[in-house]
Amino acid sequence: MALSSDEAVEQVFALLDASRERGYFGEQVTQLEHALQAAQLAQETGAGDVVVAAALLHDVGHLCTKQSTEHEQHGANYLRRLGFPESVALLVASHVDAKRYLTAVHPDYAGRLSAASQESLRQQGGPMTLEDSLRFRTEPGFEDKLRLRAWDEQAKQPGLETPPLESYRPLLLRVLNSA
Ligand SMILES: [Fe+2]
């Protein structure tokens, strides 16, 4: 039976809340801080509900499974099962490809990535081929995928104050109820 929107938010909040002590892969923030900083960056640029939700939830794949590879696909599938719309799942599923795209088309982009992010890029297949990057550029949500990627890179600031997880409940409910 499908979850209600309230139950879906409870589940995803429980996962994120449990990550408040969990480090974020060699960075100076926890998983929860990383998620909250990404969501705040999205809100500060006036992004819509779907994009803010994707920013908050983009790394949920690291929390909903113990498998270390393809976290973006696990996260997207988890969010689909909870009832999130495809628009959110697609953004979440693409945040690794956005990095592979940017490192392919902007050779200096890889040099600006943190050491941990450069290492994960290598494990994720490295920069896209020219053919793949041309295709990626024409896919739906291209601009939002790149924006999410930029926030992902920036959301690693130790000690930054952000609104709490709970403040996103109404937004997530709107997104779930629109699906
Ligand atoms: Fe991230």
C-alpha cells in the first residue's frame, strides 16, 4: 500500500535526522548539514519546491542503502517508492552525471572539486564522453541539474547556520501532494 504524504515525510526525515552525526565523505560537514546547506542554497536562489526538495534529498541514496555505488540511482528509486514525483527523482538521479558532464565540458572544473569529490568522480567513471555530454545537454531539467550540482559542491561549509530539517515539512508535503 502506498504511503501517505505525512508518512513519506516522516520516513525521509528519520533517515536524514539519523545522519546528523555521520560525516560527509572526507568533508568537514555531516550528511545532515550537507543536505540542509544544499537546500538553503536552492532556496536563496529562489528555486521552486521541486528543486529545493531535490537539493535537500539529493544524497538520500547514501542513507537508504548500504551499497556504496550508484547512490544517486538508489536515492531516486527510494524517493519514487515514497511517492515523490518523477521531477524530483530525475534531479536526484542525475547529480553524479552533472558532475561527469561539467568535468567533460569545463576541464578546469575537476581541478576545483574537493579532493574527496575528485576521488568519487574517478569511481563514478570520470568525465563523460563527448557523445554522452551532448545527449545530457538535451535531456529534461538540464539547467536545474547543473544548479543542483553547484549547490552540492558549495554545501560543505563547517559550522554554517541553516534552517532546521523540520522547516522543510510543508514544502515536501506540497511536492508529494502534487505528484
Ligand atoms: Fe551531495
